[in-house]
Amino acid sequence: MRSRHFSAMTITLLFIIFTAGPLASTGAKWTYNGPDGEHDWSSNYPFCGGAFQSPIDFQTQLLRYDPNLPPIQVQNYNLSTNEQLTLGNNGHSVQLSLPFHMHISSLPHRYSAAQLHFHWGSSSLLTGSEHTVNGKRFAGEMHVVHFNSDKYPNISMAVDKHDGLAVLGVFIEIGEFNPAFDKFFKYINGIKYRDQKIQVPAFNIRALLPVRLDEYYRYDGSLTTPPCYPSVLWTVFRNPVTISRKQFVALATALYASYAHDSATVPLHGNYRKPQHADNRVILVSFKDGLHGILSAASPFQRKQVIQKLLVGDLADLADEGLYQLLPKLSPQPGVDEKFKKPKKQGQWSQATQKQQWSKNNVQSSSSIGKKIPTPWYMGALETDKGMCFVSLEENVVHQLERYHAKGLMVEALREVIFPELNLRSYLHCRSNLDLQTIRQLIKGRSQDEATELEQSLTKAMLRQMRRQIKQHRKPNMKTTIGHPQATFPKDYNSALTYHSPQRVEWED
Ligand SMILES: *[C@@H]1O[C@H](CO)[C@@H](O)[C@H](O)[C@H]1NC(C)=O
Ligand SMILES: *[C@@H]1O[C@H](CO)[C@@H](O)[C@H](O)[C@H]1NC(C)=O
Ligand SMILES: [Zn+2]
């Protein structure tokens, strides 16, 4: 946490916020360019500045092969032409509504379809995908948005839950003409302006997806538009689909982000968000051909073991030898790893002593591992909730920060609350690495000495890793080395002060 000093300016701003009241009741304006562009999203939508954001760049070193990822199976995607779908321009994208009976059947829950929409470049810059592969941006990207219909009655209820959404992402490349896309592309002149909608006959939505549904990237992320809730289980297919240049240019030039009655027209293009920090996530991949020397994901058993060790195991063992298991990023290098090992302190760190210590300040039994982790003070009433709901989390944090006269620290506080939670959940499903902050959270109940010992070792190991990287690359990227990227907090906390009370807001994906 950074310091919490507040200027007279801050107090004045706070006063303005409290007296301005219901101003934000319709959801704040946001755009991809200009003063309301993505750099400013987090001032009205704090989650946009928080943890586990999307899109991200699929860098080869972040990929882990997971042989247990099954091919994606979709049901009822071949819609009858008797069905009508709503095609609309919401000022941020072109969106096609989808019926509830369309769903994904190969995920742990049933995820029912809600809508699909696109992100694209412009007629002069043909690149506008959100996810990128080793920095390569595709011409466009389609998102087929689904919600967890096993747990939630509709998408509005699911959108802010940690397991609420599953989105299928499809890269779009310029190439062959795509007849499936023309089934609705041909109507887009009827929705040139913001908030315009028309009904179009349904068609086979499966034909919009790539042929191969077995090759994909998988990670935990967020909506790529405000309010940016980290509620999305992402599946991005490896293989792009193509549309013709003519189709692309039609899409990139037909639409406006402005209303029909606006005097100034604003073209709708370049509607993609920049890649976000990886936040210690790994990206699981269902394929490994073409990826040389790719690491495999650790088994669920190994991951549970690591958590178990953190909660009740020998922390000294972890400090001495288990560092690589804890933070796989610290991959051992010949010769270097030996230096981490210290002579083991006899007695003091024996299993027996440790177990006694543990039962003294026992707060949690090992049987509860993975089900319940210590809840930070911010979360208040949420403690008993099984699902993590981002709207009420936001409300809780706001109230706590108001009490501490620290509302401007909204983004930072949310990050501190959410990151360990999401990181742990994601780690148990191997979509992230454990972060130092998460480890600290887990060892809160342990005796001070042991926890300190472990933390010192971690800090040392990471410093060593940083030094090694500095040697290897003249221009090291410190942020990715340290793991928890503090640097993503807004530089100016006052920018977060214009935040208004949480509410249901318009969102696209
Ligand atoms: C989709 O359904 C239609 C009938 O509504 C059928 O004629 C067509 O062959 C189906 N397409 C596929 C790819 O299954
Ligand atoms: C979603 O479900 C909730 C709870 O059943 C309900 O209150 C709400 O009106 C529904 N929203 C929509 C858009 O259907
Ligand atoms: Zn999207």
C-alpha cells in the first residue's frame, strides 16, 4: 500500500462527490479515444484499474500445456431461420442477441449464450483484435458471451460474479470471403447510429467459429469494457476465421459511435482495449504442437499440496526448497538454485514444533483448504458468501474507504482485496501462479517467525531473479519479474476520486 496522505484538494473533491450524488445513475460515458478513453476508465469503473483484466498478450513464456482441456462443445448453435435475433449498435460495438438455448456444454457449468459482438481496427489500420499472440494483433475479434445459467437466472445477475461469464473469442483475419458473417453483415447499414436496433433472421452461429474447437487459449480474465468485472472464463481459439477485405472495410466504415441526432458524427472503429498486465496468470493451452519446449501445467494434486503446505505444512521447508513450487516463475537455473538452500535450523523448524505452533493459533482446519481463505477486512458481509460478487465488494470497499477518508484509493484497495482471492481460485485451477500477496494471505494464521522466514526467502529469491534478468537483458521488465505489478495503479490517485456509487451499468462483454 502506498501512503495515505491527503491534500486539501482531495478533501474538496470528496466533498464534490458526496454532494454531486445521483449524477452517475445512468452509467458514466466511456470511449476508446479522447478524454474518456481507456486510461480514464478506472476513474468511474474501478475494476478497470484492478486485477485480472483482459485482454492480454498470449506470450509463449506464459503458456502452459494442459492435456486435460477438452475440445469446446457448443449446443443448439445451428439456429432456425424462423428465429429472429436483434442486431444493434450500442455505440461501442455491433452486437447480435443470442437465445438462451444456445450453450457451451464442455465447461464445469452450463454457460448459456447471451450475445456476440466484435472488436475491429479501421479501414486504414487493419488490426483491431483485443487479444494478441506474442504481440501480433489480428484484424478483428469476435466475442460470443455466455453466462453461468446453472447458478444465475440471467446475464445481469451473472456479470459481476467470479464464475459468472464464459466468453469464446475468435480471431478474425483478412482473407477469404466469409458467407456466414454476411448473414448479418448485410444488415449493418440499418444500424448505422448508436442505439439503433433491427431484427434479423437467425442462422447457423457455429459457422462463425473456426473449424477446430479443440485448440484454444484458456485463462481467467475480465470484461474488456467498463465495468471490467474480472468475471470471465476466457477461451480464445487458436485458429482465426477469415473475412474478405471488402467485408472488413464495410464493417470498419459503416457505423457511428454517435447518435443519429448528434450534430457531430463519430465513426465507430478501433474499438479494442490494449493488452493488460498478466498479474501472475498463466495461460493454459489445449495444444502443444508448434510450441517448442512448452511447460506443462502442474497437476491439481500438486497445486493442492502447495496450498496445504502453506496452511499447515513446514514453512521452513518451503523457504528452503519449495520456492520454485510456490512461484514457478523462479525457474531453477543450474548452480543458482543451490545458493538458496540454507542449512536447516535443527529443532526450531522441526515438523513437531511446527505442528504445536499451528494448533496454538489454529484458525483453520486443513479440511477447509480451497473452500475458505481468510477474508480481508474490506469484504465485511461477503465473508459468508460463497460466490464473490463484484458489485457488493465494490460497495463494501467504498464504505470502508469512506470511513478511513481514503476514497481515492478505491482502485488500489480493490486490487488488494481481489487479487489474492482471484489468484488463489485461479491457481487451484492452474490459470495463474501464486503471488506473494496471496502467499501472505495464506500464511496469515501461521506463527510470525515462520512467516517472516518464508517471506525473506521469497524476497531474496526474487531479487536474485531480477538481477539475473538485468544481466540477461539490458532492459529488464521489472514489473513482470516482481509479480505483483504495483506499477499498474493509477499514478494520480485523484483520478480515482470521480468514482461514483456502484450500480448496474451498461456493459458489452
Ligand atoms: C442447420 O439446420 C438446418 C435446418 O434448420 C439444416 O438444413 C442444416 O443442414 C443444418 N446445418 C448444419 C451444419 O448442421
Ligand atoms: C434477472 O434476474 C433477477 C433475479 O431473478 C431479476 O430481478 C431481474 O429483473 C432479471 N433481469 C433481467 C434483465 O431479466
Ligand atoms: Zn468484447
